[in-house]
Amino acid sequence: MRIFITELRKLFCNKIFLLITAAVFVLNAYLMFRTANSGETTPSDYIQIFSEMEGMTDSEKLEWLEEELNNFSGERIYNWEVIYELHEECADIVGYKEYLEGIKTQAESMTNISIFAKPDTFNYRSIVKTPSAYENMQDVQPVFDISKGIILAADNNFTDILCGFILLFAVLSLMISDREQGMTGLLFSLKKGRGHLMIAKTAALAAVVFGAVLLIYGENLIISAYLYGLGDLSRPVQSLAGFIGCNLKTSVFGYLILYFIFKSAAFFTVGAVLSLIAVNTKNTVSFYGISAVILTAEGIVYSRIHPLSVYSIFRYINLVSFTKVNEIFSSYRNINFWEYPVPLIPTSAGAVAVISVICVSLSALLYAKKRNLEFRKLSIRFKTGKSSRVHSKIYYTLYKSLIMQKGLIVIIAFLAVSGFMSESFIKQYDVADVYYKYYTQQLEGEITQEKLDFIDSESKRFEEIQGKIDKLSLDGYSSELNELYKEFAPSLGFNMLKDRVDKIKDIDGAQIFYDTGYKRALGIAGYDDDMKYALAAVLLCIFMISPLAANDRMYRMSSMINSTKSGRTSYIRRNLLTSALYGLFAALLWIIPYAVTIFRFYGGSGLSASVRSITEFIDQPANMTVLQYIVMICLLRTVFVIFSSWFMLYISSKSRNTMSAVLINFAVFALPVLIYLLGAKFIVNLGFNPILSVNVMFNDFSVLQIIVPVITSVGIVVSQLKKFIP
């Protein structure tokens, strides 16, 4: 017990841990309020409707919602989307008995259909097994009440990610900090310094995970209760939106308790896997690299395997899937276990328990049997056939970083991440953009009088069609009216082209071309591609650069290096060059795959045209071509990533160990980008975000937006690098 308390005290005395926890708590609250109020519906819309239905029975509420749904008088006082959503939810609850009967009827009918009636198949066995799962639900009657609050509190990806940060830091502090501080040799020599110590660390991790889940998701419930209300917590869990298919006989309050327990167990399972990795890696970089590979692979499997696939067992027995508690419990589901249906809920619970026990047991066993790494470093090893060739100093620096510090694992992991990002790139279907692309390709090139005449004639044609539609609309729907709507549909894209041509036709070098891809790449179309790729580039630099100087300082190598004739100066130059190489590699790993992806999905026409051909860049002071502008953006991104890498190197040189360097660099560079991607858009103008994006500096052009970030970043790097020089 004393060791357990000591481990907890060590963690909670860490100011960085307390700062991260406080930041997560504040950011999570901000994102909760933003999520609730950022869409077309707001909490007040739900509160207004439920206040109006207060005192009604569920059947009366359904009738009232149907009346409002069919109210086309133009005097609507309630949000139509909320009415539609609540009508569907209320209809499911009122018809719950019919829903249960429908499960039996559907099973009987489907077993008689030839494609399902093969007894040796998963489909047949699953259909037969499903009705029995709902036998104990016959006396359950859901109650229609507000459920938006509980769903918002319990189903948030950003809360899972933020809670994951606390988990990661807890693993680093409990499992790796002793090794980073050189305490392993001393601890191994103590009576309870091996297996008993690891069990105590694991218990402390479990306590931290449970506390973090209780704190963060408890905050969600409090905010949701304030925004929406939680409704009657004693009502059956089937009363919640999306839980009509749940076969658990419990109340909403009971489900919340189950939710907290399972969520804590799921995060502890992730922590147990990370702890096992930490025990079996020799340095922090290896831990990050292997952890990134495993978690990325789990994410790919979860997102790529279809729920009905024969490989669905790997989708659901998955670290990512375990954290999706609502998905597991919201409906009864069988998963395909080699043609045999296995119920998801007990399978997931069993998998969480088994994986946790295995990882904890292996961690304790391997930690107890582990040799003292501190003394292994002092051992003498004779290698036969070793080359006597003397390499350059930069060769040994790169060898230390890539091989000895396992940086090569990180590079391989990020190459896989880059490939996954390219493969998962999505071009959303937009009818207006389809027609816009058609017209731009038809009129591609310089703006001539012939093209202007075509635009005028096409505009008149659509005006005539609109006039006919207006006349026929008075007589109601007809086949002729339907045909006119089809003819008028291309006007969605044509009007976009016409507005653009009207603005750019008098600009020197302006041309017509399909510019949607350029708008997306340059941060105009509302996508966050620049920041997503910036996050990947920054993380790669953090993991590769943080150990460069911090690792030497941790093992007191800096003093030895500085005592040589040219050791310090040469050492600084090599680290600066190595950091620049990693920054260049990270920038190219961002720029090249993304450019190829954009050209593959959107094409590359108009590169020789003036950048002012894109309406958002009409006011650009320099009339560059599109290609020149893109090259400038790419060069600036590369330069700023290299500058950032040098600043990371400075932080590394001032850190006592690799873990501290990684955490500080993460807080300075990666965390602001991640906060932006989670929804806090204002932060794009803070910290290093503007210079990492570059798009932010040039969109809504201002000289200060360019000069200030550039001078600031250069000044910071130069001022800090001066401290290296004797």
C-alpha cells in the first residue's frame, strides 16, 4: 500500500501532470459548449419543445409532434429538424411492443428465405439467436423524455482523446520516468523493487484512469444537465435515443454506472497495453514508435472493417472499439466468429478483462525478470567482423538517433501514417461543384468575348427556365415541372462560375479553370487539411528531435563532449544539421503526398494562370501564377518546420530527460494544433500555428500577418541558438 501511495504522490506532485489535467478539464468544457451550440439546432430548441409537451402522455406527444411536423403554414415557431428528430424517437418508443414483435416476425420470415435459410451459416444462426436475446424485455416500456443531454455527455470523440492524454502521461510518469531518471538500478536492488513495484504502478494507473474518467465524463454530465437536462434517470435505458435495440434490463441511471465502469476498464486496457510496451522498450522513442504503430493499426482496422464483415471480430475486439461504449451497448449485436454468432456485449467485456489481465501479468513478470539495463550499458561486448572504417561525425549522430534511439521505428510509423492519410482522403460529393467543374472545363483558358457571350446566353436560358417553373408551380406538381427542375439543376454550378468570371475578367493573366482543389489546399474551402498534415509533421519532429540532446544530458554525456577541443561546437552543428534534416523530411512527407492526392482528386489545370483567378486571392499584392504561389507556400512551410525543429532542439538541450523534452515539445507545438482540430478554431492564430499552416498568414491578407510571425519565429530561434554558442 505504501508503494501504491508513493507512486500516486509522485504522479500528483508532477506540475506538468496537474497542468495537463487542468487544461483537459477546461478544454473539454469549452468543446462541450461549442458542440451543443455550433449546429443548426441549439439546446434552447429542445427545451422549448419539451416544455410545450410537459404533462402529455407519450401518445399525445407523438400526435403533437406529427401536427408540428406537418405544419406548412409558414408560422412555424419550433425548429423543424428538432421536431423531426424527436418525432422519430417518440414513434420508436410508442411502438416498442411492435418493435419486439417485429424481431420475432422478421426472424421467422428471413429463415424461410433461401439466401438466409442455410443452417450452417452465420446469418442463419444469428437470426435464430436474436429473438431469444429480447425475451426478458417484454415487460419493459420506454418513456419518451429528453435524452440529448446524456447522449452528448457519453458520446464524444474529443472527450475520449483528451482523456487519452491523461492516460498517456500517467503511463509515461509511472512506467518510464524511473528509467529516464536513472533510478532503475537502485529500484531493482530493493526487496520489492521488481514484480511488487510493477503491480503497485499498475494499481496506481488503474486509480488514475478511474479518477480521470469520473472527472471528465462527470463534467460532461454536469454540462449536459445544464444545457439540456438529463430527464428521468429511473426510466428504462431503451428510452434514450438510439438505444431502442438495447437488450439490457436497466434504468438510465444504471446504464450510466455501467458506462463509467466499462469506459474506465476500456481505458485501463489501453493503458495496460502501453505499459507492456513501456516495460519492453529500452528508450522513450521506441515506446512512442511502437505505441503509434499499434494504435494506428487498431484505428485502421476499426475504421476499415465493415461491421457485417467476416472479419468483424477484429473490428470489435479492438482497443479503439472498447472505448466506444455506446456503440457496444446501444443495441444487441452478434459478431461473426468463424460462422458462429457471438453476442457483442459479453464478448467485449470478456476481451477487456482478458487483455488487461494478460498485459498486467506479462508486465509484472517481464519487469521482475528483466536484467539491470544500467549495468548492461557498462558491459563489454566483443563483436567479430566489426568494421574499422571511420565515418563522418554526422553519420554517428544519425546512427545514434535512428538506430540506437530507435528513431527508424518512428519514421516507419509515420510513413505508414502518411500513406493512411492519403488513402483516407475524401472528396465530398457536392452537386453544385459537379456542375461547376463541368462549366469550368468547358470554358477552360483565357477569358474571351466568345466565352462571355456563352455565359450571357446560358444565364438567359436559366432565367427563362426559372420563369416557366414559377408559372407551373402555381398548378402543383407535374411531370413537365419535374423536367424543368432537371434542366435548371446545372444553374447551381453555373452561377458559381458566372460570379467568379464577373470578378476576375478584368485582371491581367486571369483564366477559367477548376479551382476547387486549390481552394481546399490553400485553406479557403473550409477544410483543415493544412493543420492535419502539420500535426503529423510536428509529431514526427517531436519524436525524432526530442531525444537528440536530452538523452545525452540524461546520461551526463554533455560534460564529456564539451571537454574535448571542438566537441561542443561540432556537437551543436551536428544536432542543428540533424534537426534540419528531420524538419525537411517531415515537411516533404507532408507536402509531396498531399500535393499528389490533391492533383489526383481535383486535377492540376490552371497552374500557369494568375493566382488572382481564384476570387479569394483577387486582392493579393503580387500577381503570381498559381504554381508560383503554391511553391511559395510549400517553401515557407518547409522553412518554418525547420525553424520549429531547431526550437525543439533547444527545448531538448534544456530538458533533463527525453520524456520531459517530448512532453514540453508536445505542449508547445502539437497540443495547439490538436486543440484547433478538436474544434477550438480561434487558436489557429496563436503560438506556432500560423507559421505551420502558412495559409492563415495569407488568407485575409495583411502585411502584419506575414511579417510578425516570420520575424517572431526567426527571432525566437536565433536568440535561443545564441545560447548554444560559447
